Amino acid sequence: MGVPTLGCDCPVCHSTDPRDRRLRPSILLRWSDPAERTAQHPSGVQTSEQTGEHCVLIDTGPDFREQALACDLRTLDAVLYTHSHADHILGLDDLRPLSYLHQDRTGEPIPLFVSAETRAVMEHVFSYTFSQASTYSHRARVALREIGTGVTVGHLRFQPIRLLHGALEIVGWRFGPVAYLTDVSDIPEASFEQLHGLDTLVLSALRHKPHPSHATVAQAVLWAQRIGARQTWLTHISHDLGHQQTNQMLPSGIELAWDGLTLELDLDAHPIRQAE
């Protein structure tokens, strides 16, 4: 619900620590490929100029526009989605200006990579965008695409990781030595096999009190220690967790993320190990 949460008078919602002000979670990945390596992936998503500059977004929550302005987002190659809940899809309409620019450059819509379940929800919620019968001329220039076994953008492969969010099967994403796993209540054993060799893990941890469809901080810490990434950042944080107080109780190498956190990553390190 974001922090501060509407109508709440708790200490975190009234905190003066800017890290306790939280928009709905999403990540933006920017990187450069050598142009010659980009050309080796004709089946992947490419920029029109083939310069090797890429930008991929994971999820478009209700706060997407504000987040995009804060990081001066001007181009976008693709959006990858984790699942269909409102706090992860409702900013889709704000892709419109970026999609117009993308289509002008490439002649193509921005591809949105989704599971079958997420596709069905989006086609219903955004029928004015995706329905062939829609007459809305200013719809976003976007196209739903199946995730399949993964997505390639430039030379970087995005591998879907199966997760559970309560009873709903959702998707986490691994790219190089990094994994983004949000809204998790359980990680199947086969998915742990896909998470070997991580350097950086972003993992959700809603609060201390148990929740039917989200991991607690304690559960997330156990998973993080089992996965063994050098650094774990906890995300999808409710107003039950104060930033400073929570970090003081977390083990070394695990801490709360915050809005605007920027990481420099070596995306060529530790290639993905395919599950057997």
C-alpha cells in the first residue's frame, strides 16, 4: 500500500527518515553491450541503433510515472512482469509517452513479457489498450509477449524463476549474477537450483508478523543465507518495518533497500546455471 500508508498514524508512517518513504517496488536495469555482441542475438529484443545501450524495467506499479521521472527514464527496450496484482501492473498506462518514442525509433511496440495468468488479467484491466475492438487512438504502443523459457535483451539473458505468492504462481527474474524475487511466500526446490552463484539478491520481506502470501523478515533471511549471495536487499517492505531499526537486527550482508537505491553490477560475472 506504500509508506506512509493512507490514514495511518504509526511511527514509520510519521518517520522523518527519507528511507521510510516507500513507493511500490520496481527495478530499472541499464547496461551497455558491445555493438558486435548485440548483433549476435537476432531473436532477442534490440535497440534500433544497435549501439548496445539497453534499458529494461521489471513491473509498472501505480507509482511508475513518479519513479520514471526521478531517474530520468527516456527510453525502454522491454518490460518484464512478475505477476498481475495491482501494485505491479497499474502504471502500465504511463508507458504511453515512452512507447510513442520507442515506436518512432524502431517501428515496433514495447514488448511486455508476461505469464499466461498476467496476460489474461492485463487484457481485461487494460482492454482499451489490448482489445482489437478498442477505438482508443492514444493507447500505449505495447505488445504482450509470452515469457517462454526466458527473454534475451542484447546479450543479457533474463531467466524466469518460479515462485509462490500465496496460492498464486508468480515469476522472479535472474539476469547474470543478480536475481529479483518479490512478493514471495515460498520458493520451490527447483527454483533454488536456479539461484546458485548469485552476487546480488533482491528479495521481498513484508514484515515480522506472518502473512498468508508474503515472507516475513525471518523467513527471507533464512532464504538469503541459503542462497548465499554476497549482498541481499530486502524489498516490498510494509510500514511495520522502520528502516534504521530493522537494519540493526539484520545479519551482515542483508539490509533493507530504499527508494532510489542504485547498484553497479557486473552482469557478465557468474553466468546462469540452468536447472537440470
